[in-house]
Amino acid sequence: MEKNNRTLKVYGMSNNRYNDTPTIMMKGKWLEKFGFKVGQRYHVDCQNGKLIITIKN
């Protein structure tokens, strides 16, 4: 059975001034199953605590 949702973590990565910057990483073959291919561009829309990620054509 295919999982349609994931629980992920927001990481902190330091920038050039060694301050933590919120970082979201997603990786896995499951992305490919939903149409996200390596090298492809995508759009992120931010709304009321939600990130909507859409593949750009």
C-alpha cells in the first residue's frame, strides 16, 4: 500500500554567519512515485501553515 503522507522534521542549518536557518529536506523514491523527478523544478505556495508543492511544467 502506498503512503500518501509523511511526517518530516524542520532542521536547522547554519548560514554564512553561523545562524540556524530553517531547512526542510525531502528525499526518497516515494517522491518519484508522485511525479517528482531529479532535476525537475517545482513551485512552493505558502498558505496558513501549509506548504503546497507543485511540479512546474
